[in-house]
Amino acid sequence: MTLDDLRVFVAVCRAGSLSSVARDLGCTQSAVSQHIKRLERETGVALLERLPRGVLPTQAGRILEAAAAEGISGLDLAVRQLRDLVDGHSGQVRVATGATTVRHFMSEAVVAFRRRHPAVNLEFRTVSSGRGTFDALADGTLDLAWITVGSPVRGIEQRTVAELPWLLAVPADDPLAGRPRLDAADLAGVRLIRLPPNSTSAVHLDAACAELGVRFTYDTSVADWDTALQLAELGVGRAVVPAVPGLPVPGEGDLRLVPLPGLRPLPVGWAVRRWDALSPPARAFAHTVAEFRGGAAAGAAAG
């Protein structure tokens, strides 16, 4: 049994196909099959169930896949850390971000990090779902993910960097635009622009409202905070959004931002597989973002 055998086996379990793994590896299907047969001889059990189209891991196969994936991820991480030590903090940091994350939360940190660590390559990836992000962290495809901190996730560590107060975004000529602050109850019956209903931020907002016995109503749905702000500025509707860094200064321009201090703030920050296993460059980038974002919430609310 070799490490290559285990890598090929994990790849086959995830792809559900010997032929597709062979294509990815640039080898024959027979070569892939030999890796599987060697593992089955070593373990003494069938690891794959052959189907008319593809394969599935047996119960024994699922046990070996889980253990092999964990071990391979740990070994890959160790190799990267050793290379970082040899190279003097060179290497790569792979970060999962949403559509607006770099602009609002990381712009200054990216500049500072590049100045301090010019040999490190930063790679930003957009992942379509929270589950996909956590899976990518767990299997070592990503180093860091900027998230809305939510419920615990098995095998993932979350760390809050900033707590963002909630604001009501309205056009300058809106009757609510001149209010210095609002209670959530003041928005009862007001139809709002809705954040993505399956997003962690929307779930957090709904929970914060429920704590106050308030339920918002919605008539428009958007994919991200920036779109909600733009629609509010255009007068299409009103939006409850977190006080992300870089928002317009209240009282200037066509958009007004009215604080909603009664709502529990939105926690945002990092998710990683294990903090103590982060490579030195990834740890440095996480700390650089926290350095610039530690006072982000207070600054955005005060602005």
C-alpha cells in the first residue's frame, strides 16, 4: 500500500469513476484499477462497488476514504509548511472570498501583505456555497475563508474578526432618512430589500429580529450587500445591511444610512481547518486582515 494508492482511491471515490480519474492523471484506466486492487489485497475487503455507470465506495471503502483523505490533507499541509520554512515564508495563500469581500474587508491588508511578503502568491477564489467552502478547507484545497461567523461546523475552526452593526439604507429623500437612529420595531410593516434568504447573514438578521419580537417583510431579493445598497440609493426600496467598511458617509450623497443599534451585530471573520496547522504565510495574511479590520465595525458605524 502506497501513498499514491491512497490518493488515487480518494480521487475515485469523489469522482465516482475510474475512467475520469485516469484522464485527470494522464494514465490508463487499468493503471488506476491496479491501485484499487492493491489496496483491496492489503485490506482484505472490497472497497468499491462496480455499477453499470461508475463506482461507489462500499462501507469499508467509505471508512478508508475518510481516513485517507484526512491523512493526505495533513501530509500535504506538512509538506507546504516545510517548504515555507526552507524558502523563508515564500509559497501560496489560498483564500475563499465572496463577491464583495476583497473590496470591503481586505483592500488595505492585501497592499500591506504584498509589501511585507513580496514572494508569497495570494490566490482568491469565489466558492458558491458555505458548504463548499468548508469542504474545500477540510480537504486542504483552501487555506482561509472569510465568512459570516455562524453555527459550529465539524472539523472547522471559526474566529470572529469584527462585529458589524446593522444599518437601514434609504435614498436621501426618504421620510426615514433624517432619523438619527431607528429601532427594529420602527420597520414593522416597511417592505425591505432582502439579502439572500439562504445566506448566513440573512439567517443572523432574522434571528436578531426574533430576539426583539420583530419580523421584517420583503418585496425584493438580491445576491449581495452592494446590490442592496445600489437599489436603495436608486430609490427602488429600503435595505437593512451590515456596516461594512467603505460605505458612504451618512449625510452625504444620494444614500442615507440610519443606525439600528438594537439589532445584534453581524460577526464576520476567518474559517480555517486548524489554526495551529496554518502555514506561516496564511497565518500572516489572516493576522494582517485582522490588523486592519479590528476597528472596522466601530469606524463604519461612526462614519
